[in-house]
Amino acid sequence: AGLLLGALAAYLTAPRSGEPLPRGGDFTLGAADGPVALAGLRGRLVLIYFGYASCPDVCPTSLALTTAPLKELTPAELERVRVLFISVDPGRDTPAKLKQYAGYFHPNITGVTGSPEALAAVAARYGAAYRMTPVESAAGYVVDHTSVTSVVALDGRLVEQLPHGTTPPDIVAAIRRWL
């Protein structure tokens, strides 16, 4: 049931052609190596994905789809691209756990999280939705969440959102469009 609700939430909140983008904006969240501020990443293209490390399918799929294009970039392009995996499950996802999880995918992916209030504010600015849903399992709950990758340009503006399932060639094209 939780997976179906997650899929429905992703569908209902996926970006639609012609709709205005959310406002985006700067934020600072915690990572294993210290605070990460979006403003500190100016001059780099930043891909932002909201999810959680215990996600059984959507998050690892989305991160894998993002990792493949990073391997297609030239070294100079790759130097200018970062991915932020923002965990909306701060109760389970410590910065140390997120560092290990993100490291499975690519060194340019940084896992970050924050207080529930900080996460809610950042998610709202990026049009991300999530909610904890109780389930009968050892975990006790799943997190239903949108599955959209936000593209933040070199100057810090949110310029595009890529829906779940965007193909690696299309992700490479989006990266190169804004580099």
C-alpha cells in the first residue's frame, strides 16, 4: 500500500509541461563532513533529489539514473556538477548513514538532512512533497515522496525539474544545457 501511495504521490506532483517552477532558493543542511549550503555551490550545476536511504525502490532507481549520466560527462564537466540527496527521514538517516548511502552511487553525490522544520521549508521551496505512512514492518513506516530531480543552475536559480524515469541521455542533455 505504501508503495502505491508513493507512486501516486510521485505522479500527482510530477512537473507538468507549461507549469511554473517552484521558487527554489538557498538552504543549508547537514552532511557528515559539516553543513552544506547551496549558496556555497555557486558556479556548479546542482541536481537536487528528495528521498530517504531506506526507500525500497524509487530512490535507488532515481540515484542510479542520475549516476549513469555523470559517467558520461567530461572531467571538466563533472567538476562543475554536484548532486544533493536530501533525506526527508531525519529520524533514520543520520549524516553518517547518508554519506555511506550516497557513496554507493557516486562521489559527486552528497547526502544531507536537517530538522523536520528545515526539511519542510526546503521541500516546499522546491515543490517536493512527502509524508510518513505507518506500515506493519520492522521499520514501522515508509516515506511517501515525490520523485523529481531539480536542476539548479550555476547562479543558484531553479531552472528545470526532471520527472522520475528521465533517461540518462536526457539527464546528460539537461546538465549540458545549463552548464
